[in-house]
Amino acid sequence: GDYKPLELQRQPKPAEFSTPEQKYWRKFKTITMTKAYAAVHSVSFSPAAPFDLAVTNSTRVQIYGVRGKAPKKTISRFKDIVYCASFRQDGKLLACGGEEKDVKIMEKGPGGFCGCCAEDGKLLACGGEEKDVKIMETGSGGLLRMLRGHTRAVHTCEFTPHNKHLATGGDDQVVKYWDVSSGQCVLDMEGHADHVRCMASNPASADVLATGSYDHTVKLWDTRLGQTVLSVTHGDPVQAVLMLPGGGVMITAGGTSMKIWDVLSGGRLLQSTCNHSKPITCLALDIEGGRVLSGSLDHQLKVYDMEEYKVHYTVDYTQPILSAAIAPDGMTVAVGMASGLLAVRGRSTKAGEQKGAEKAAKRPPRAGTFQYFIRGQSGTAADDDFTVERVRRRRLAPYDRMLRSFSYGAALDEALATGQPEVVASVLHELALRDSMSIAISGRDEEGLLPLLKFVCKHITNQAYAALMTDTAHLVLELYTVIIGRSEAVDELLWKLRERVQEQLELDADLVRLQGSLELILAASVHTRPMAAA
């Protein structure tokens, strides 16, 4: 009959178990990786479609499309560093703040250092080293308001859910509450003992605001009273705060820990997680998928579920993460890093892919084109169609041709020439089954023996090939004992083979001793548990 090609003995790969959450996030692919002039301190998506992305770096604010491939607009109306930016919920206004001490309101432009968005997405607020907060219209980038009152840099700003007010905070330890229409500060909320670094509005109440500070506390303010109604101690300088939908649960991040608080129960600590090795710098909320994202200086972005707050997925980046945001539709994630890198990752919708494929399938090819010439080649046969099978003759590998002609020595040489361990091991195994290994190995000169000895020396400690390599080494020593001492190259490889075997034996002895020690420790722990319980 026909010669059956040699089946390579490949080692089975360990089974990989993937959760639905892991499969979901693996579909996110890098869309763009942009290098900015300075650290990207803030990234923020507009709450209104098409979900423009506001990015702050150095003294400018840039607005990208939702996919972040290229900036749609660059706003450079700043004399110093911009620290924060916030969209209004309609996406048409933008507020920015910095070292100028003023808050500026402008038409549509990109975001800032610790950006956040208003509910209508028409306003964006930015803060930075200028000590000012500027409110811009996101369409033209024109300056609409300049809110002055802070004495030091503004690091955070947030529009209220009803879009009528803007809250700002910074290094002067004061939280200011502004009337957007008049540009007047209607309330100063004092109570923090250190820099204010983050804030979040309550989705269920437009009059409640949460602020986090370097004094390790997070305070909830009632803007109708201008007083603190709740204060919790995080234990580390607070870098980020989130209010979950419903307003009953608050998440704070500072140091390496993230804590979840029950606001309705008077600030009761529900859970504390510590999954980062370096301080957490930002939090993001994926409302569509019920997830919380945390970015850290350890280069990692972690994804938590909102039920048990366990890490379901981790994305590694190349630089420390300073800011992160996820689009309202949950399809795009933007990350700003300390080196100035802006990474945007997104996933495509299956509905869009299927719609495009169906549209392409329905479009008939034009006559005379190459597509017209090859039409029907990718079609599938129906159940009642008669198909003509075309059997293609498989081309044999060089070692297969040698095995077919019973040239065992040449077959081993061809296998060694490939440099692939699975090929050499498969040929040696086939030779052993044919009881022809001695025929293939014997009768070799120094040039023919050296490649085989090198392969045996390299793989004799590999557990996958250890038994086969041991049999091969025994056969080589049996056949070529008489020539030991005649070739320096062969003697050197034989000595190296002896050392590799000796090292493996010593390692096996150490593992046996370690196994005995572990068994003693486990046995002792089993016997001491009942005594401790008693």
C-alpha cells in the first residue's frame, strides 16, 4: 500500500480555561497609541453621542473621536498646565481649570488632567496649574466663562446632574460651587485639611457631592446646606472617588486599596480590596456592563464586577497609568500614562460585522473584474448537491522519503538537519519501533556523530524526551566506546553529557528531600489542628 507519512509526536498543550469576562475583554484591540508632549493626566468621554474623548496634557486640551485615531480639535488657551476637564451631559460645553486660578467655560474642545463629564455632554470643565476653571463650548472651542476664585491649582471639576452648577476643588483645600449661567461662586465648602484631588456627583440627587482629599477623607456635601453630611476615612491619600447608580454605594481609591462604602447606612465599610502593588490613580465606571476599572502606577488596569468586587481581568501597559475612562456604550477604553502615551482600545460589534458581511454578500460582482472571474469559489454546497472530491497528493518530507526507502541513517540525518526536537524525537521513536535504531546510529564518523550527541546533550534533561534520549545515549556509548579518546570534540560532548546527567540526578535528590519535608509539615499541621480547636 501507500506509505503513511510519519506522525510527529507533539506535546499536548495545557488546556486554557477562559471565563466569559476574559473572552469579552480579549476582544478589545489597540486602536491607537499616541505620544503626547507631557503626562496625560486626564481622559474623559462625552456622555452624549458620538462620545468624543477629551484629553489633557501640558498646556493644551485635545478632543478626539470616540476611537481616538486623530484629534478633531486642539485647544491651547492655557498659559500653564491643565489638570482637569469635565463635559456637561449634553456634550456641548467644556470646563477646564489650571494654575491661572480661573475656571474657563468654552465651546467644544478636549479635556484635562482629572476630567469628568456633565450629563448632557455639551459642556466640558477643565482644571490645571492655572488655578482657573474655564468652561468651553465643545463645538467651536470658544471661551464662554472664566470662573475665578481659587487661590491655588485646580485639580478636579464636576458638573452637577441638572447641568446648572459646576463644582471645583484643588490645592487650596476649598470646594467651590459655581452657577454656570452667571459665572458666580454661590458656595464655598471648607472642611478638608489637604489638597482636594477628586469629586463625584450623586446620580440620585443633584444636591449631594462627594469629594476626596489627601487628608485621607472623603466627604459628602449637601449643597443646599453647604455642610458635610457624611465623612469617611479611607486611610490613604484619596486619588479617585465614584458614586454608583442609585447613589447608595460609593467607591474610593487611595494608596494600593479600593474601598466600597454604604452611604445610606452612614458610611459603613462594605468591602476593601488591595489588588495593586502601587498606588491607584484613577477609577472608571462601566454602567452598561456593571464593571469598575482601576488604573495604577504599577502599569495595570484591573476590571472588577460590581457584585463581589473581584478582579475578573487585568490589562498590562508599558507605563504608569494616570487616568482611565470608558465610553458610555462600553465599546472603547482610553488610558493616559505618565510618559505621555495615550492608549485607546476598542471592540467591534458583531451586529456591525454581520451587517457588513451581508451587504458584501448581496452585492453582485461587476462583469470583467477579477471578483467576477472567481465568483462561486467560496460557495458551499447544498445538502442535495453532488460534490466531486479532489484528492491532493501529500508531499513527503525528506526524512519520510528516507524512511520509505529504508535509509535509516539518512532519515536521522535529515531529521537532525531540521533542528526541530519533535521531528528528531518522532524519527528516533519510529526507528525504535522498527528495531533499526542501531542501524541508523552505527557506522558514523566524527562529522555524523556530533549532531546526534549535541541533540542528546541538549534534551536529555527534558522530561518530554528523557526516556528516549536515555536509550539513545546508552546505544551511542555501546557502539562508540572503542573510539573514546580519539576525537576531542566527541570526548568533550560525552563529558558534557555526563555533567548534565549528574546535575539532573542531584536535582532529583533535592526534590525528593523537599517532598519529604513538605509531607512532614503537612502531617504536623493535620495533627495540631484538633489540639488547637480543643
